[in-house]
Amino acid sequence: MNQRFPIERAEKRQALLQAVDAIRDVLAAGADETEARRTLSQASVTALRESGLFTLKMPAVLGGAEADPVTQVEVIEAVSYIDPSTGWSLMIGAGGLSFCAFLPDEAIEQMFHDGHIPTLAGAIMPGRAMAVNGGYRVTGRWSWASGIRHAEWIGAHVLVERQKGGPPESRLAMLPAAGVEIHDTWHVAGLKGTGSCDFSATDLFVPEGFTFDLRAMQPKRGGPLYHLGLPGLLINEFAGFALGAGRRALDAIIDLAQTKRRGYGKQTSLAERAVFQRMLGESDLRLRAVRGLVIALLEKAWETVCAGKRPDPQLQVELRSATTLLSDVAVDVATQAFRYGGGSAVHLDNILQRCLRDLQVGAAHLMVSDSAYELHGQCLLGMPGVDPMG
């Protein structure tokens, strides 16, 4: 595969952010269509694919960017600022391609035939699989399969039942999109444009070479990135999304404040109101503070894997809980921005209501649920055996 992006970190970061800038107008123009169609517009899919941004987390040996975790945050943040649903779709598509670091050669040869780079969707909540000769029979129904409408392959978490009994084995199975049934379930309040429909499979045969052990996460190709484990490999995506959508809401209310006037009698501009000024200052600092915390933890995790080690459970828990905090702060910032937007913000074409709805739905994802705080508290209490994905 050809190396599309520079190898050196700073140059790669610059090239990826320039790629975002190059398709900014296309993504912005497609935002309303994405919302209306309840899946990413074809123009946006094409732009993300041709720009190489879908390969953000894909091994360089396969032609991907294989960017460090902080650069990934910045890229997803930049796209989410343009349109939150598009940013979410990018993060899921890029996250799916990161799993190509762990798949056996058999799957890679078919998925990447003739140099083609596939598009992926995925779901972490488990279905069932029975081990059979040469592979697995997969059955189940999965939800939140963001981007499935434009995906060629789908990574599905399965719990494998062995005929000899014993506890089930946790694996990631790569399913061809043509082999599953997509259910039109994505009629939702926010993140409408992500096409996060349910999908199901019944007794679908998946060869052994199209699966890997989701607990062990032993990479077969690629560099330090793929030793981050779970949730370390994926959690930064949620940070980038929340930062981009949260900052977009804050910038939108700053712009509106210059012209918006309120009051039944004497009207005062929003920008002149002390209570608004206080909200604005505090919201900006809260977003920047929690961004700094998440970036610091990601840099620590990156230094760990670059030193040939894996992040320990406590660091994994901190990565998840800090990102949950970031998600909560972004929701609160967007809520305050929407409130001060008044009647202007309630219209469906106003970015304030879209950011708020999208952030609220994003915060409903299990990866950034309140359980992350509980796990963090367990670590602080010194409780043994804390599972970062528990």
C-alpha cells in the first residue's frame, strides 16, 4: 500500500488538518441533507473517503494515516465542529478501520483487494456465535451501527459459545454488509445524520480468519497505537466529537450575541448582559480545562505504548472517565448556549439546537455513561480487579 500521509507526527497532523480544510465546504453543504436523509450524504461520504480521513486510525502499512491519539482528537474535533453528525460518522468509520491492525491476513487480503480501502461500521454490544469447523456461526441483533448505510464491512462483537462448554470468548467478527439485515430504526432526537440503525444476522458463517480476540487485542500489523487496548484505542474519538460540537455551540452563541436583543420594554443586547458574559467565560474555561485533562491523559497513554508498555487498568479508567466528564461539560455548555439563544435557537435550521441534540444523544452512548465515574471511584478506593470496560 502507498503511504498517503507523512510519517513524522507534526507533519502528519498538519496534513490531516489540511485535508479537513480541503473538504470543509463539502461537509458543511451536506449537513442539511445528512440530517434529512438520516445518514451521511453521498457527497460527504465521498469527500471523507477521497481525502483519506476515514483512514485516520488505520495502519500505515495498509495505506492509513495511523495518527497518534491526540492528532486523532484534533481531526475529529475539526470535522465535528463543521457538522456533529459528520464528525460522529468519521469517528466510527475511522475506529472501525483501526481493527484492521488485529485481523488475520485472510481478512485483509479480501477486504483490501486490489488496493481498495473499505468503509466500516461497527457495534460493541455483543451478539452470539457458535464455534464450528473453520469459523463461527453468528446470530444476533446489534444497535448503534453508525455509518452502516455506507459501510462495506461491519465489525460485530460476539460472545463465542464453545461446544465443550465453559465461559464464552469475546471476539470481534468482521461481517460483510451484504450478509446482514439493516433495520430502519434510526428515528431519533439527535445525531440524526449518522444512520445508526440496528442490524441483525442469523446463523451467518464467519471464517476464523475474519475474527480476533477482543480481550487480548494482539496486533498483527502497525505500531504503538494498537497496543492501547480498550477503551484506550477508541475513547479519544468521543472526546473529539464532544469538543467539536461543544465549541461550535459556544462560537454560535458568541456570534448571535452581537446582534440579538431581548426585553419586553427596554431591549438590551445579549452581549451586554453580565449574566451572559459570566456564562460565556465560565463555559470557555470549562471546555478548555477538560480538553487539557483529556489531552494530558492521552499523551501519557501514548508515551506508555511508545515505550513498549500497555496502559494499566487505572489509566484506562481515567481515559474513559475524563472523556465522560468532557462529554458532560460539552452537553452543559451547549445547553447554556441554547438557553441564551432564546427563540432564535428553537428553529430546526439553527446550529444551536442541532449541537445540543447531537451532544445529548452522543452522551447516551455506553462508552461515556455514568458507569465510567463509578469505575474511577473504585480505583480511588483501591478496589481490586476493576475492568475499564465494565
